[in-house]
Amino acid sequence: MASRLPASNSCAAITECRRGRVSAAAAAAAQSIMTAELAASVAAVPRISVQHAPAPVPAKANMRKEMEEDNWEALVAPLHPVLRDEIVRYGELVAACYKAFDLDPSSDRYLNCKYGKKNMLRGVGMPDAGYEVTKYVYATPDISLPIPTQSGSTCCGRWIGYVAVSSSDVGRRDIVVSFRGTVTSTEWIANLMSSLEVARFDPHDPRPDVKVASGFLNLYTSGDSSTKFGSGSCREQLLAEVSRLLHKYKGEEVSITLAGHSMGSALALLLGYDIAELGLNQGAPVMVYSYGGPRVGNAGFKRRCEELGVKVLRVANVNDPVTKLPGVIFNENFRNPMGGGLSSYAHVGVELALDFFKVRDPVCVHDLDAYIRLLKCHPKNGAAVQAKRNRDAAGDIARKARELLSSVQVAEAWTWQDAAMQLGNWMQLLNI
């Protein structure tokens, strides 16, 4: 049975696992280390142990039914091999966004997609993905920088992802929306805008208790009519395309799957909530796959997502600082005494915790490819990952936040949102 190696060697263990070099003695030693770590961890911290699946592998359609009814809980602990395949599959569809994103400043498609819709998946090496791309999606943060960027305008629509539909998915038509993570400077700034703001997606019921991060909301709802690739806000583009596809496949069984990495996972969750709040899904299940995603909203947002039946699976590395933000201090574990849950951030959904780290390459803790490799390298019929929720990484970040607070002469005038923004700057300097 494969075992979780110490966090400092986990990224290297991915490679060793793929090459078959992990000996029985090393596995036994790693198991002893893992046992000691578990004994020393806080009892209240949720743990997920991925072990041999006791039940036969169900058909994909049956597994989807279980996800819709049980919110993944029956399939995550232990992690079912079919669900693992699904996590890897949607992760690769998200990774396609990065592979297709044009970072060549001399290109006419700089900061947009390199390929046309028909050739996009083929262009990134996924010709047999089983999906047809139907629309490209663009996002425009309503943010102005004092210094022009290399691409010219500081507020311009950039390619953020795509909408696709499955050609055949075991009797169900799967509508997928895939989002990349942060790349541009304005997106970085949007990430650091951590004050909570009422979402107001339903014009007939604004729900003042449902609040989300202002930066993610800005990115999701702002538009740029001047761009030559997209028109309208990211939200308008997505709702229109999802509605069109739902109408087109009205007579079929349809599912809506939203996936994203980092900032993209926040957009995926906002879209999932938006679709369900407006009732656009018309009974179709709405599922969100989040890879290394931050917190998106407050406890009211989490509660409303659960009421609407939005199923969220968060794949998170315990050493990834992005998954601890925003809400480094006030979150689901320690709420703001001045505002309760309404002014504190809260994660949504079920967590699958991974544990990998490499001292010489700290950026790997947030790398999507590292997430996917760790899940891929283990036998499908064996143990995949032994992971636990470890507060050490979160504690390090919280200590950094306290140091930042204490370094300011007038600390009492500095809000906790500003602290989170400063911490974000610290993370960006480290290239995390």
C-alpha cells in the first residue's frame, strides 16, 4: 500500500513513485512518520485518509448520482478510484487553459487563447478529451494601474477560460466551464481585494447576508465592450452560453460541471452559485471542482450554496498558502467577534487534502500539474494518498499576518482586510 511521505520530500516522491523507486523499507519509514504526525495533530482538525476502496467500482453514471445525493462524502473517504479519475480528468481540462494561454508579447493573441475553438483541445494535446469547445470566456477586472502594463491597457478583457460540452458521457450531456488562475497584474490586484461585498445576483432577492470577496466579484461582473474577442462581463457571457446549451439539450439528461485552479476556482464557485440562485439549471446538478482554491465568501454564502444544492469538491494541498486566503485570521475556524459569520470567510464544500512540498521548489505547493501528478502516480486500485489537515502551514501564515500588524504604528486603524492584502503582497514577492 502506498504511503504518504514526509511533506518535505513529497514532490520528489511523486517522481520516485512514477519511476517505481519507493522501497518497502522507505514506505514503512514514511508510514511511521505519518503515524507520529497524526498523533501530534489537533483532534478537531478533519482528516481524509485515502485507502483501498472497499466497494466495487460503480458505473460513472451511478457515481454521479452518489455525488449528487451524498456531496462526495461517501466517495472521498476513502477516495474512490472512479472519483479520482474524475478529479484528474477535470483537472486536465483546467490545465488546458494554461497550455492554451498565449504569453508571447509579440503575438496578436497575447494574453488570449492561441487556438480557435475547434482546435483548442487538439492544440494542447487532448484530441480525445470527449468535449467540444463552444465558447471562449473573457474577464475584465475594473481596476486601473498607475503604470501601463506591457500589453497596453490596464483594463482589458483577457481570456480566462472556455465552455465545452461532452460528445458522450455515459448517457448524460456534461456542460463544462473551465477557468485558469491568476496571470495578469490586474488579476493579482483583484485577488487582494478581500473586503466582503453583497453578491446581489438575484435582482428580486438581494440576500444581504450572502457576501463574497469584492475582488472576485469585480472580476466576475465587470465588462469591457472594447475588446475584440469578447463582449459583456464574464458573468453575462457565461450565463448566456450555459442557458443556450441547456435549451439546446433540453430533452437530454444534463449536468453542469465547473472547474478552476486558484482564482479560477473562485470564479467557478461564483458561477455555480449564480446559476443555482437564478434557477437556470432547471434541476440539472451543479458541481464545482476546485483546485488550490481560496475562500470566496462568508458563512452566509456557504449556507446558501448548500441550500441550493451546489456540490463543491475542494482539492487542496495542506502546504498551499492560497487555500488559506482570504480570511487568514477570521474564517470558519475563528470568526470575527464583531460581526460573527457574516464578516468572516468560510470554505464551501468537501475537502480532499493532499500533502506535498519541495524545499528547492516551494512554488510547487500551488502548481496544478503537481496536484494532478500526485493523484495520477498511485495505482487506481490501491491507496492513493494519506493526507491530513495540518494547521502548521496556516499557522505560519497567521504568524506572518500578526507580524505585519505589529509592524504598523497605528495597528488599531488597520483593518484585517488590509492585513490580508499585505500578506498577498508578501506571497506575490515569493512568487507563490
